[in-house]
Amino acid sequence: MFQGSIVALVTPMTDDGQVNYDSLRGLVEFHIENQTDALVAVGTTGESATLNHKEHGEVIRKVIEFANKRVPVIAGTGSNSTAEAIELSQQAQADGADACLLVTPYYNKPTQEGLYQHYKAIAEALEIPVILYNVPGRTACDMLPETVKRLSTIKNIVGIKEAWTDTQRIKDLACFASDDFVILSGDDATALDVVYAGGKGTISVTANVAPKMMHEMIAHGLAGRKAEAEELNQKLMGLHKNLFVESNPIPVKYAVHKLGLMGEGIRLPLLPLSEEHRGTVDKAMQQADINV
């Protein structure tokens, strides 16, 4: 269920920072039409850090409603409070999410044993699948492969989104990964390398802008069609890199706005993409044959 190109969906907003649910419906349709394999609602790219609890739950509910079981919906429900993560995850489960994506606790820097107990407690409070998410560059917390291996034995912990770009980390995870535990890339620029090292796909920022190409690239990679996969990856490499020219999701929200799918709204403390970087993102879209 959880493989291929999975989009880390942006949350469209009006100019004053309110969630635009009409545009959200359009984004869900855009991804289904363009073969995105699954949707992540309210991850980092969905501005989870600045949505309040009511909005957080409502965006997840609306994505589930709009998708209407046509593709899996993975709810971003991580927190640096275990109790809060359980609450968010149980609500997403009740609303019909197919899985929860849980980032490692940020800022409070738990030990490896603390990470294990955190995820164990959440998994045991749920019936739906749990996907771990390790992104040390954001959280100042690195979940080591040994901890992931321990967690992989818990029945409903089914995979990890790993944002380390070092393929050795992926190989270490692949040593114990099975058909029941999947490795997903958390970095578009190295997503194909993750697939080649044993991963099953990516949770992608680039897929917001080029969903069909991302789906095809990962499908070719998984099928061993390296030439076709590499050709698409080269076309997309400008997006992979330059959608991070400022903090995510600033550049990708600009790019999706350029596609005509939503306004420029974003929530403080983030601001719309600065003028000096707009040409860089425009050029990356052109290199990917995206005409706007």
C-alpha cells in the first residue's frame, strides 16, 4: 500500500493565511489524475508547525473525504509530546486515515530508548499502520537503525521515511527491512538511490509540482528500468534541489501557485518566496518541461 511516489501535500491558504479548502479539493484531484500513489496530509510541507489542533484535524479529514478511498491517505500526526501524538493519531484513525506518519520528537532530544518507548506507546494506541519519520536536520534528533530495527518488530509499525542522504544509512535499514517494513526516501534528490538500495519509494516535495513524472520515475526505478528512471530524475533535479532554496514549503508553495492550483498564501513566520529566488524556481520548472 505504501510505495511509489507519495506526495507531502502542501496546505493551500488564502492571502491572510486561512486554509483554503476549495483549493485543497482541487489539489487532491490533481494528484489522483496524475497518478500520485498516496497523499500525506499535514506533514512538514503541509505546515503542521503552524496549524492549530482544530485545523490540523480538519485538513486531514478533508483530504480523506476528497480522496474518497481512491488513493491511501497518510496523516501527519507527529509531536514532541507522546500524549499529543497519540491524541492526533487516534483522531486521524477515527476519521479514516490509512496510516499515520510520525516525525521524531523535536527540540526535546530524547534518547534512543526514549524514542523506542515513544513510538511503542503510539503504535499500541492505534490499529492502523504507523510510519516512522527520521529527519535530523529539522528535529535535532537522529533515530538510529538499531532503534528502527527494534521498532520494526511491533506489528503495526510498517515503515520509515528516512531523510538521511547517506546511502549507507539506507543499506543499514535494508538489512532488516522486509515486505512488511518499507523504507521510503525523505529526500527527493537521492530518492532513486534509496530505491536502488532497497527502498520502496519516496515521500516527495517535488511531487507537488510534477506528480506524474515523479510517479513514473519511481515506478521505473522499482522495476529496474534505470535508464528511464535516470532520464526523468535529471529533468527533475532542478526541482529536487531548488524547491529548498528557501525553507520548505516556501518555494514549493510558490511553484504550485504558478501552476494555478492555489494562491500564494503561507503562514507566519514563513513568508512567500522572495523575488530573488523566483527565477531560480521558474527555471527549474522549465527544465522539467512544466509550462506555466
